[in-house]
Amino acid sequence: DTGVSQDPRHKITKRGQNVTFRCDPISEHNRLYWYRQTLGQGPEFLTYFQNEAQLEKSRLLSDRFSAERPKGSFSTLEIQRTEQGDSAMYLCASSLNTRGDEQYFGPGTRLTVT
Amino acid sequence: GEDVEQSLFLSVREGDSSVINCTYTDSSSTYLYWYKQEPGAGLQLLTYIFSNMDMKQDQRLTVLLNKKDKHLSLRIADTQTGDSAIYFCADLGSSNTGKLIFGQGTTLQVKP
């Protein structure tokens, strides 16, 4: 297995446009997480899926954000009407929901809103 | 709410030991983790410790946990230039959702 992958790696968009990111977790992992990381900070939790069910959402996830994991495999994170404050690195992680719940992270998608 | 704090910067000489410290506030924490992040990259899981353990050793890495003081440390023996990176402490808390609370990261600079 090649680990968690994310696409695209970089995205530059104009304010007001919609963007969608994709995450492919490690194949046998049933948990999938989205985090956001801004410069100089640690990652902040956005949302979490157990299989296809979205079980928790952070207050950081405004109405403009939506995440899906339709078949319990890959996930998408969409941001509508992007704002400059959305500029950040969006990180995806997956885990196997075992003791320790070790989360393995993808390389991230860096979003720049101009 | 839960919080995790780390010192921002540590500089050591190659071959010395590095000790990165972290404090957390959640007394119900179950697991605590150390991640490494190199420039422009995602996070690499280095090691983790269960809250009923005091110490865990994994090759050059030693994790010490003082649950009474809510203090976690990561010791890297024989630090190499390739260890230069940002190190994040993360707390799983008592949540069943896997939500990790991260510190702001410690930048480790290794001088040759």
C-alpha cells in the first residue's frame, strides 16, 4: 500500500470560486479525518468519517464546507464561495480504529485563495 | 476545552540528544502522539504512548509521560541533521471519534 494520497497537491483559486479536494485513504482503513493547518500552527480537526458515516464536525466547518465519503473509501472536501481566510493546508488522515487509533496523514492539499 | 502547548524552537548540535516538551490539559487523555513534519510535507507518525505507561522506547526515540503533571516529552538520541523538522505533540483525549488536538509544533534545528 502506498499510504494516504491527496489530490491536488496545490490549488490556487480566486475568491468566490468553489474548490473540491480528494483523499484516498489506506485501503483497509475504516476511519478518515480532515484537518486544516495554517502557517505556524498545528493541524485543527475539521471532520471525521467511520466508513461512509460522517460522525463529527468541528465548529470550524462552516456551511460553506461539505465533506463526503460515499462508499466508505475515498473522501471529498468541497469549499463553496472561497474566502481568503480559507487559505491553508488541508490534510487528510486515515486509521484502522484499533487500540491506539494511529492516524496516518497524506501529503496535504495547499489552497491559496487570491 | 482541551489544549496542548509546546515550546516553539530547539537548537542542538549533531550527535547531541534533543528533548522536546509538551503539556496538555485533558486529564482523561488516553493516547498521546508525536508527529514529525518536514517542509511542505504531511505529518509522519513517529510514536505514541498509552496513558497508563510512563515510558516508551523505540530505537533513538524515548517518550516520557508524567500523567500527574500532564507532561509529555520526546527524546531523540544522537540527533542527526535529517532530524531537523517540526515536531507536533497530539492528544487523543477521551473522545471516541479519533479527534486529535495538536500543539503548535516545535521546530528542531540540528547544527552540524
